[in-house]
Amino acid sequence: MKPVSREVVRIAASMTVACAAGAAILGVVYVATDRYREASALRTEREAVATMLGIDSTTTVVEVRQYLEPARREVIYRAAPFGVPGAEGREVVFGLDGALVGAHALPAGEPVAKTLEPLGRVFVAIRDGRAAGFVVEGEARGYKNFIRFFVALRGDFEVAGVRVIQHEEDPGLGAEVATGWFDGQYVGRSAEEVARLEVTRDPMPEDWRAALVALSRRAPGSGAVHDSLLARERAKPIYAVTGATISSRAVTDGVRVTVEHFRRRWALLAPHLGGMA
């Protein structure tokens, strides 16, 4: 073998070893950190659900996971006590036309078939044997990527809170949709008012912004101020984040669709949960 050829082989071998070592290191780092990322995300979600539902010693929570079975054209709901390992749940199945296919007990740890497509979750607060509130998971396409959020609803489907829990919007622009002053605009609006929501690029009134900031900080008396101004603002659109109309409209459209779909689903699902809700 010529000296030049040997040199080329040596360089190629060195680069191959270096790339393999780098890939192995990155793989180990990903595996090591991904577990903590998932644990952190789960902790954030649990804290959000507990806060938004106002969970106390008198409250139990049922988590409902929704799936689509494309081959059978069915929607499957799996309900189980939230945060209670080993608890038995219940599975309810509907056709795409809303007709009940079946309902039965769900053993703890029952695996989810790979053919099922996740469609989101609902957390139901139970007090005195009745559904007292809900947190519904939603998703909307933002400016850069999908925005995932929770919508808290009272028993009459009035919005009790909105919280963005995952996004990749630009800091200082679209990322502002995850702030309390923006999300607070939805609080107190009925399902009928949410169904008519639009977004405006008009500047937000200063007194309304101040009330929303105080509400997000849970300042004393902030709820009363918010409620008094809400009477004026509830017939008006959502004020967009300056320079981030796409992100603002994405969250608003997402909240509207999430609330509308949940109301229809809950009317079908609630009678078949076997006393869980």
C-alpha cells in the first residue's frame, strides 16, 4: 500500500472512531437527562393540575386519557384515579358517530395498544360525589411549533384558568402567551363567550392589564378588581401580545376549540364512568 493511501486510511479510521465515541457520549447524556426531563415535566403538570383545580383533602381527581383507534373508527376513553398507582380504572368506547360501543372495568397497568393515537387528557375534580371542575389538555400550532396548554373549567364550564405548559415561541414576543397577564384574559368567561372569542391587535387598556397582572400574582383584592373589569371586557376580543399575533391567535383558537370539544365529549362520557365522576 502506498504511503498516501495508508495516510488516508489512518485519517478515515481516526475520524470514524472519534465520531463513534462522540455519538456514544451524546447517547449516554441523552438517556441520562431525558429521564429527569420527563420527571420534571410530570411534576410541572401535577402542580398545574393541583393548583388549577384547587385540590384539597375533600377532592379526588380522575384522569381521563382519550385515544383514537383509526382501524375501527372508535374513540376510547381510559379513566383512572390520578396519582394512585395500582388503582383500577374504567374504559369507555364510542364510535365516531357518538354511539356507545361498550364500557367495562380496566385492570391496573393495562397496556395501551400501539395502534391507539393519543388525543389528550382531562383531569376531573370530584367533590361530594360530583364533578366540581375540570382541567382539559389542549394543543395549538404556534408561530414556531406546537403550544401545549391546560384549560381549567368550573362545573358549569366557565373558564377558571388557562396555563401554557410547553412552547417554543420567541422570548419577549410569542413567549408572552405563557404569562399570567395574557392567560388571565380568559378567566371568568362562560363557554358561550369563549365560543365567540376573537383576537385584536388594539392596545390593551392599562386598568385591565394592571388587574390581570395583580390576578396572576394573587394580590389581595385582585379577584374583585378582575371581576368588575371583566363585566366590561367579556364582550371584547382577547388582546394580542404586541408583535406576536400568530401566537396569541393560536392560544385563543386552541382554547375555544378545546372547550367546545370537551363539552360535547363530557355529555357523552359522564354517564358511563361508573360512579368515578
